[in-house]
Amino acid sequence: MAVTLLLTPLIPHICFKKQICVCNQDVGEPDQLFKTVQVEVRGADPTVLKSYEWFARAAASNLGITIGDCWSPKGRKDRLTLLKSVHIYKKHRVQYEIRTHFTHMNFHKLTGSTADTFLEYIQRNLPEGVAMKVTKIRLKRQAMHSNQHGEFYKKISIKIQQY
């Protein structure tokens, strides 16, 4: 991809300049196609995750992305029991609990450029204390089989037609 920067004055009598980026994309390279983009969001507060899910769905609908299933499974609780004192007093213990809530979102039938734009936008607006995991399922063109396989399938279809 060749990128050309053109500098044009915004106002002629002042020194400020405006940058315009002209991108020349190669036509020969096809864009990737994704069947599904799965987004998993984790956080400690379920209301923050619900609000972020609403934001991601609104962004997807504005970009014309097909929204699939969105669900929130039951959260995970990890409990740790530790001693209050580092050295002694085994009787005195403290119990800590870490809660993690999840939200899963699926988006279907995306092109590579749309997926990159959408994911960059929702990742930049990720709330503090929230983690994101993205899984992309890409569509690939099926490779042509060798001539031997083609002849094998022709023989099978001829035998089936004979019965």
C-alpha cells in the first residue's frame, strides 16, 4: 500500500497546515472475510459490562454489522483464605473473594477492514478494569482437489447412478 501525504494550507495567510492522506490500495489483493467475530468481555462489575454491551451493539448497528447472540453466563467466584499475620497466629484468618463476570457477543459476516475498524473502536472505548478477548473465524476459499480425487468422485457417482 502506497501512502502519499499532501500538505495544503488551511488558511493562506497563517502558517497552519492541514494534512490530507491519500491511500492507494492494491486492487489485486482481496479483503479477508470473517464468518464470526466473537468478543468476550470480563470485569468485576456486571453493570459496567451491561453498559459496554449496549455500547458495542449500538456501534455495530451504526456500522451495519450483523449482531448475533449476546449473553452473560454465571460469574466466577474465587475465594482465598489467608492468615492475618505473616508470622504467627494461625487461628486468625481472612477470607478474600474475587468475582469475575463475563459477557459474550457474536458479530457475523464481516469484511477484514470493517472488523479492524469496529474492533479498534470498541477496544479504545473499553472501560477501566475490563478485559477483552477477541476470536475471529475466517472464511477461506477451498483449494481445488487434484485430478485423482475428481476421477474418484466421478467413479463413485457413476456407480451410484447404476444402482
